[in-house]
Amino acid sequence: MKWHTVYKTFTTKSRRQFVRITEDVQRAVDEAGISEGMALVSAMHITAAVWVNDDDPGIQEDALEWLDKIAPPTWKAPANDVAAALLPEGGDYRHHLNGEDNGDAHLKNMLTHHQVLMPVTSGQLDLGPWQHIFYCEFDGRRPKRLVIKVFGE
């Protein structure tokens, strides 16, 4: 069994951003030199996520809009009455009592999760025709890390 680890650091230009990392993960698989196995891709921060989806800006915008309705940011007006009603009592997250303003980003992480496990077959990520891997930042503009752990034979 072979093991290979790669760390990547992201500093996104905007607070919320999707970064396609499919090629980075495949490069780690290539470096590992495995034919069959798995690649674990994990955001190392609690306000970021990793997901697999279509590389379509519309889907990304729709996902952020949906997430904002479930975990509304308090640094902008709620999208609608439902989003306003989902805010914690008092209209702000208790997490913000410590001086932060990213309570929504923590909840978005819980909804989208922080890692994915991808199959490797014949030395290639075994993805569907439209699937890509993304680092999803919900509270960016500062350095955040991601780990890619490839294992197999």
C-alpha cells in the first residue's frame, strides 16, 4: 500500500468562492503512483468545504443562494422572510459574541461537509462525466489549508 500527502493553501479574493481542484487532486494521484485506491480531499478549516459537482457558475450561485436561505449571513440583508426567520433569536449568531462575523460559514460547512473520498481506477480519478472537485470557501480572504491524502496500490 502506498500513501502520499499533499497540502495546499488558498487565500481567496472574496469572502465566498468556489475553487476547482480536480486537476490538483489528479496531480496528487499521479505523484502517488497508484493504479487502484482512493483520494481523500479534506478542508482543514471549519468555514470551508469540499464538494463534487458540475463546474457551472449557475449551480454555484444557486447553491450559495440556497445556503444563504438556510444559514443566512448577518453581514448582508436576509434573502427573504424565510431566511430572516431562520436567523437565531435576536437576529445574530451567538458565535458573533466573540467578535467574529462568520457564524453562517460554520453552518454552511456542516451542510456541505468538509471532505470527500474519491475512487481511483487505472491511475485516474473515477469521476462521472460532469463531476469536478471544488474547494468551497465560505469565509475567505485569509490563508486556509486543504489536505489531499492518496492511498492505494
